[in-house]
Amino acid sequence: MAEERTDATKVDGTKADGTESHDPDFPEAFLSFMRQGWRDTELPVGPRPEVPNYAKRRAALSAAFPGETLVIPTGTEKVRANDTAYPFRPGSDFAYLTGDHDPDSVLVLRPNGSGHDATLYMRPRSSRETDEFFRSRHGELWVGRRHTLGEKSAELGLPTADLTELDAALADLAPGRTRVLRGFDAGVDAAVRPYDGPRVEGQPPRDRELAAAISELKLVKDEWEIAQLQDAIDATVRGFEDVARVLPADRGISERLLEGVFGLRARHDGNDVGYGSIVGAGEHATILHWVHNHGTTRPGQLLLMDMGVENRHLYTADVTRVVPVNGRFSPLQRQVYDIVYASQQAGIDVIKPGVKFRDVHLTCMRVLAEGLADLGLLPVSVDEAMDEKSTVYRRWTLHGFGHMLGIDVHDCSNARKEKYRDGTLGEGYVLTVEPGLYFQPEDELVPEELRGIGVRIEDDVLVTATGAVNLSAGLPRAADEVETWLAAQREAGPRLPG
């Protein structure tokens, strides 16, 4: 199974030996010459400082499933087109438990009577005794030097095994005593037969429980994780500054150019963007997941930017700011902006351990509903609009107040409702607070002057023992502060990351 999963001919044209359909046929003289005269190298690896954090997470997961084998794959490369692949990003849960970023790897936790023994099955470095190093798309001359089993073990503090041994390791696992994180690796899914029973959200219930347990462990961030989030957020602040410095006040500029300027910061200071950047000028700001970014800014309009850097350890920021392109909010733009700002501040103010997630939502939404009433838009009273049998205010708010944040932009998504959406906040949680108002250009129930205005303000908030800390406070939020900040960035002028 493992050999077929990792090396078989794929729909992208890659052959079983890792070569591709358009590769030339090499003469034996060339092949013989390529096999000679190579000096061996060693990677100077040692244990990463964060290794104890990964060990603690595995121990917590072990304690949740005593006596059971747990199989957590990272996933495989995905085809983009023909023989090209998307950049590989490891499975978030796998990375959370191991720190490993290589494709195809699988973590197996086997019960040992007092806990679990962990083994990382991985594709190790191949010797120069085969042609893989220069012919295969997995070879060193194509993708760089891979770790040996020993090097990877030293770096991650984990026992390792060759990926080719995974077949045997999975072959005799009892379905009733094994749980698999499914949906990441088709080969692993096929190798471990799911335990008979009804499906829950498309998964066998036992495996669904494993996914939920990992998500619920991720709800509470340790100090190292908070530092990673702050690192990603700080880079995101710099990215917003970079964009503001190239945003002209008196003429249009492409949304894609602004997206690209932020993307440069993300690649320089981190791993990548944590999600597709939303850069919405004018009426594009009313489209929640506007990622086409093919519009153009115009003086007098608002510009909504929802962007986040994903750092080198895959923790991501998620921040939204709205700025007036010409540098000043109009009176109506400011009125809408101030409603959203008041809603966000009310939500942040109520956050503390023990507060229901839902109550933060209701706090934000009531302020928005009151603002909509002040604008003369609600067809009923605020109380009636807030009633669960009505919620007509949502025509203009559309989404909830926020979500958990961490190694995913929508972190902990497999947690049970009673632990997340219907649960209470705990110390160490990190979540976004991002209320918004969106007046669609086609909405005939709002005055014409409101149509096409979209405002969302989003920050990343840490729940502390006594309340909340805004980790993204490095970017101003209040309307006057936004105007002052924008003017200061423009005066400073463009800069390259460095």
C-alpha cells in the first residue's frame, strides 16, 4: 500500500520511479557518469527548542485514548495541473503533534501498557546508489537534501521508520482498537478498515472522536503557541503598513497589486499567507470572501483588506482593516464604521474565561442591530430583530462575530459544539472578533448612498485569566486613528521587507 500511495504513476504524469512523462531517455554512459564522484554530506541537526511542546501534546492525546492505536497522516502533495503540484502544506493536526513539515509522513501511536510509543514513518534520504537523487522528482537535485531517519529523529525527538515499512505496521491493526485521522491520505484510509457503525459528518464515529479530541486540545494555546501567533500578527502589521505605503490617495490602483505587496511580506517574514487575501475596493468589500482581487481602488471609496501572515511554524494571523482611499472617511462612511467599531469593542470587552462563545456573538450583534436601527433600516424593533425567530438584522451582518485562531485560520474546527460554539471561553483561547456591516449594491431596502459600503474590523484576541488582550493592537482601529495611521504610512513611503 505505502509504495503505491507514494510512488505509483499518478494522474499528473509522474511515473513509478518519480520521473515524468516528458523526461528524456538517458544513455547508459550519462547515467554511469552521474553516479560517480559525489561527496557525502551531513545535516547539522539537533533537537528543536519546541520539541517538548510536541511531546506534551502527544502525551495528552495518548491519555485520551488508552490502549488504542492512533494513526495521524500529514497528507500528500496535490496536483495543480498535469505534472505540477500545489506547494505542500502539512496537515495541521499532524504538524501540531510532530512539528514535521514533509509530505507523505504518518505518525503512529501504539499502546504500550502505560501510554503510547510514537513512531514517525517518513520518506528518508536515499543513497547515491540509485538514480533517484538526480532523476526522481523526490530526488535531492530536484527538491534538496532530505533528512535521514536519524537526522529527523534527532531534530524532532521522535523515533522514525522508513515509509516503506508502513504497510506492515498498518496491516494487522484491529478496527475496533484503532483510530485514524481520515481524509488526508487515501492510502492510509484504505489500509485501515474503519470500524463498522454509522457515519458522523461523513466519518466513522471512532475516527470523528479522534479528530474532535485533537481540535479540543488545540483550544488552549501554550506560551510557545502564543508567541508564534504574535510573531505572525506582527508580520501582518508590517504587511498592512507596506500596503498602506503604496496606496495612492488620488488615483486608482489594482487590488491585485496590493495583494501582492502583502504577499511579499508574508513570504519574507513567514511561510506564506494563512488564507487567500481579501482586498475589496468599493462594493467588493460587501462580498465576504472576495478573493478575485481584480478590481481597482477609487478615491472616495473604502478599501477592505482581510489578510494574515502564516509564520514558519504555520500559525496564522487573521486581521481586517478598512481604510478610506483618499485618507478621510465621509460622514456616512464614518457612521457605518463607528457602528462596527463599537460592536467589536463591546465584544472584546465582554471576553473572559467562563463567558459563553454565544454571548460574545449576541453582544456584538446587538450593537450592530442598534446601529441599523439608528440608520433607519430595521423593519422591527431591536428586541424583535434579535429574537431567534426573527434575526432580520442579519441581512446586513451576514456572519458571526469570530472564530478560533491558531495553526489554522479557522482553528479547532472539529471540536464538539458543546466545547466550541455552544461552549464557554477558557484562559489561553485565541479567537478573532470581527463584526461587520455589508450593504449590497443591489439592496433596494437601503438608501442609495449606503449601497456598496462594506465594513469589517477584525482583531486577534487572547483570553487571559482576567479578560482579553488584543494581540493585533499594533494596527489602529478607531476611525481618527486609522486616518492618522494611513497618512503616516504614506508619508514614510514604500519599503522592501528586510
